[in-house]
Amino acid sequence: MELPVRKPEFTPRMVVCSALLCCFLTTHAQQPASSAPPDSVPPPEAPLATPPVATDAQSPPPATSDPSEPTESLLIGPGDLLHITVLRESELDQRTRVLDSGEITLALAGNVSIQGLTPAAAAARIAEKYRQGNYLLHPEVSVFVEEYATQTITILGQVAHPGTVRVTAPRSLIDVLSLAGGLTEYADRHIVIERGGKAGERIRAFLPNRADDALNADILVRPGDTVIVPKAGIVYILGDVAHPGGYVMQNDSQLTVLQAIALAAGASKTASEKSVRLVRNLDGISHSVDLPLRDMERGRDPDVPLQANDILYVPFSLMKNISLGIADITAAASSALIYAAH
């Protein structure tokens, strides 16, 4: 007699337990074995971890430039009026002028040199002075220039209105000359610029007559500089010419023999154009040389450039040219009309 087989009956509790057991076994099977080699374990310092903060000894230099380097066009100089304030130390606030030595006298700390520094660099140096003297642990200093004594540019020489002009930033040479009314007709194009605050530093600039070249050759003039425009060189033209006298070398400070005679309205009909006499002073000694004027006019010989203070004598006739010496020509040049009309 066969016994009836009873099929297992699954209760809801058994179904839930079975599902939880399956999930546990699946998760446990996906985890790496505990006997894995130590190389597979990630290092304690993961690449994504935040790097440690650098100490003062290992910290890289700041991205900003050194405070002692000039970053502004106007630097502190002798005679400037400064307003110095110290945060939370109102008794140390003061207004003082920079001495001729470039120093200022601080309350408690004494003298400190700040010439040639920007206001920010001067504040840093003053704070360091208070810190080194153990007057303040963490001084916070600010410097404000109330009045610049070196805020002007001095312009001398052959300009319409020589004197000083006030500027607040570097200006081009053309702008500075225009502030002084421009060049006179006797001005030399070779201009000297003396930098303020740096003794002995001089810049020689050349300002051509052509507008394009003048703009390309322009340079900056800084506050405190001195601009000197000298008088142009003079060439003396004597003898049998229409208008003898002294003529300014205006064409970029260059002048040739034919150009000089043209300025004097040319040689007269009675002049001896076979040769002209050029008298030049070299090291205090006058030297004379004959130039073939007729061949230069016809293009057979090159035109000869002249120098400042040269004397060009066009003879009346051959006999008078021979009888007239260098001393007589030089004496006639000294009494000639300077800056003749042209």
C-alpha cells in the first residue's frame, strides 16, 4: 500500500527567508577573498586625496612680483608728502615728508629708507621695521602719497615755453614737447633726457623731421625727468652769395654744401664757382680745404656734408680768393648775420 506523498507547503515567512539568503550569498560571492595579496590593496594615500598643506618652509613663492620691484610709474622720491596709517594703532599714524636722503622718520622705529619704492613696497618695508624692532607683532601698514614733489617734468632749451609741466603718468616725448609749446626753429633734433632719481643716466633721443619717423622713434618721458633741447648747429656762408650769414642745420641736423648755398639764395654771377673754400675747426685749429663747386653742381663730384660751425666761403674772383687768408675768413664769419632769413 503506497503512502500518499505530501508536497511541501511554503509559508510566506519561508519565502522571505529564502530571498534574503540568496541575496546574502550573491553579495558574499562577489567580494574578493581575504587572502588577496597585499599589492592589490590600494595605498593609504589615494590619488584623489587632498594633498597636505605646505608649511612656511616648503611653501612655493607667491605668484605676485616682489614688492620692491617698481610696478607703478610714480615712485616715492625726496620731498613727497606721505600719510602713513597703522591698523588698530592710531597713535602711530603720521604725515611726513621724505628727506633728501630718501628716508622718513617713523614714530618709535626711527629712520627707514623708502626712496624709489611704490607705496605698497614702502608699506611693507615700514611694517618690517616695526616687526624687527619688536614694536608690533603683526603690523598692517598702509602708505598714501598725498603730494608728489617729483610729479613734474622740466623742459629746457629751444622750446616755446621752457619750464616745468605737471604730469601724473609717463608721457611720450612728443606730448611733453607739445606741453611746452613745441620746438623753435633753432632747435636741434638731438634731444637729451636725464632720468630723475638716477644720477648720471641720460638718454639721447633723435626726433626726425618726417612725421612717421618721429612717431616711430618716440620714447616715454617719466615724471621727474629733465628734457633738454639744444640749439641746432650753425653753418656760416660768406663771400659772393645773395644772402651771406649763418644758417641753422634744420634738416635732421644735416646740411650739405649745395644745400647751404641754396639757403643763401645761390652764388652771384661774379662768383668764382670753380672752387669754394671750406674752413673747419678741428681741436682748436682751423683747417682749410678747396671744394670743386662747379663739379658738384654738375654731378661730377659728390656733395660734401657740412658740420656745425663750418665756414663756407664763395670767392669773388680768383685773385681775391688767393689773397684772403683763413684768419680773415674766420673774422668775417664772426661778424656775419646769425640766423639769416631763409
